[in-house]
Amino acid sequence: MRSMTTRPRTRVEKLRLQGIACALGELASAHLEPDLAQKVLKSLGLSVADLEAAGVETFDAEPLKKQ
């Protein structure tokens, strides 16, 4: 649940998260490194839910959920 004091993400922020999801989804699926993709996501302070809230493609988010 998002805090009431947290402002909504801007379009640019959402696009940035979509790019992160694309790159990490590729790392997890095509390069067979799902653990590394999860570590990078966590190091950025993000979750799959954050990426989904930004409107990422299911194709990019699914490999990150498999853990």
C-alpha cells in the first residue's frame, strides 16, 4: 500500500521503471539469470509490484516473479 504522503509517479518515472523491467526480464529469461535479476531489483529498492504499478508488460514482469 502506498503512503498518502508519497506523490504519484510521473510519466518519466514510469518509463524508467518499464525500461528496468525490460532489462531485468531479459536477464532473467534469455540469459537464465533470474537470481541476479532479483538481486538487482532489490538493490534498486524496487519490487515486482512497483514495476507492475508502472504498467510494465507482462512478458517482462513474469520472469521476475519466478523465484
